[in-house]
Amino acid sequence: MFEFKNHELAPGVEHAGVTYELKPCRDKANKPIDGLYNAWITLDNPDQLNSYTTDMVKGVILYFRKASEDRSVNAVVFTGSGSRAFCTGGNTKEYAEYYAGRPGEYARYMRLFNDMVSAILMCDKPVICRVNGMRIAGGQEIGMACDFTIASDLALFGQAGPKHGSAPDGGSTDFLALYVGAENAMVSCTLCETWSAHKALRLGLITQIVPALIVDGTFIPNPMVVTDTVLDPFGRMVHGEFKSGSDRAEAKAILKSGMVDLAHLDEEVEAFCTKLLYTMPGCMRKTIESVRKHKLEHWDRNKESNRSWLALNMMTEANAGFRAFNEGPRGNREVDFVDLRKRLAAGEAWGKELIEAVLPRSEEGSVA
């Protein structure tokens, strides 16, 4: 029997917060196949909405390399645990309590983050992002680095950058316009408003959506969004937009009465992996490499300068924004933007006093 060399960088090494599992591939009759697998890489930090810590980033890098090198792996499924989130980006608690005010340390962290995105883009196997809930901020960025996205129709997509003291320069400013066009990308990156899975599908951000809400024993579409293809009185597409007013209140009641079940999502992900299985492996590798070049062209051009800017920003707006999110009371986790802008316009310099002044306050008036 031919003896293969082991090309893994760190065989046997594990990192808390990320799991790696080989699941047997299935043939066209849905029967498991001996000796061929799909590798599932799962962000496992559900209590913090699968936000990635420094150690988790290391785990993602190693596991993508592991899957890439495994000759028995057909495809990679990248997902999060639970039903609330695929990933909501970097761990804000860690950002606020360790990296805020330490640009040198954050530059080291961003080296790891850049390597994580590159590990996804350089994986020799096709990568499916299984979106089981929110895909926000850095979660959106690592999700867009994947080749395909299959999502629960309850999922949410969006950015957090300018709202929380950063710029979405971990991939969104590189990738998003390639998916949805320059103006839609500009709206998402600047205003940080979330999109429903239905809207994300309509705009071309994702591959497929699957119902995940059971009400009275039946799967139904997300009741919070308009699922009919209609125009508003101004001729704008309404499909995928969130409902408002009394319609929204009624939809919330329906949502609350139902149960989230991701069985259909898993079935569709497995079926997609099977489609990928019935292709020539070498031709598949070359094809995904060629299509990914459009992302890599932007990513490789910008990632190092973005890393340096993001690190320096930890002294100013990121310091304030991440602390506000981490320390602010529920429902009030943003800085006082008006006060901040007025202080800067009056010539006040960035520093501890300015940051403390614009942090959100509790009802008692103290910094939370």
C-alpha cells in the first residue's frame, strides 16, 4: 500500500471553541459512502453568538489547512453551533478588555485574522458556509470568503463597522461589491443595517435559503419579512424587506409561537456536498481557484494596509466603540455619536477623558 506523507502543519493540535468533524459523503441515493467525507468546521461559542476569540482564529486556520490536505475530504462545511448565529465577528469582550488601546497587540491579532481569511480562500476543497443564524461583522467577512452559502431563512446578514468604531476592512470592503454591486455594498458597509436572508438571496449575496421555522407542525417562511415579489408605490422591490407596524407585531407573535428546526438546512447542505462530489476533483480545485481570483485580487492588495490601520484605530474610535458595546446596558451599546462629533469639531483630542465622556450611560447616569 502506498504510504503518504503528512502535510499538516500541526497534526493533533486542537483549539477550544472550534470543532472539526468528518461526516461521510452521501451518494445520489443519500447513502453514506465509505472512505469519503465532508469536513465540518464549527465555531463553538454559542453563549457569545459564536464570536471568535484569538484561540478560535488559530483553530480555524489549522482546521482549514487540515481539511485542505486530507485526501479523503470532498468539501468543507463552515458553520456555527446552535441556532442563533453562524458568527457575529470578533469577540467584543476580548477586544474591549485586552486589545483596546493596544495597537501593537491588535496588529498581531489581525495577522491571525488575515491568515484565517486566506486559509478559507486558499483551501483546496470547495467551502460551503452553513448559516444557521446571524452572519454579522467579521462573521459576514469570513462567510463571504467561502465559495457558497446556504442559509436558514431566519438568518440575518450585515456589518457593524462604523456603528462600533471600526471599518469593515476584514473582507467586506473587498468582497461585498463583487456580490451585490457597489451601491448596495456601500449602504451595507456604512449604515450597518441588517439584511434578511430573503434580501441577501435576492441581491446575490448567498446561494440558497431554507425554511427553518415550524408553526403548527409545518415549516413556514420567515414571518418577519415580505416574501412576495412586489413593488412599493415608488417602484422599489419590497421582497425580503422587514415588515413594519402592525404587520411586524403580528409577525413577532408568529415567530414566538414557532420552533426553530435546522433539519432542512442540514439536508440541503448535504445535498449540495453530494453535487460537488460528482465532479472531477482536479478540475474542481482549478475551477474554484480561478473564480476565487476575483476575491483574492482585492484581498491581497488591501489586507496588509488594512491591518495596520485597524491596529492604529484601536487607540481612538475602536477603543470607544468596542468598550461601548462591551460595557453598555442592554439596548444602549453605542457611543453618543452627536456628543463625540461635537467634541471633535471643537478640537478636543482623543484620549481617556474623551472616550469616557461618550460611553453609554445607565439610567442612573453612570458609565455602565
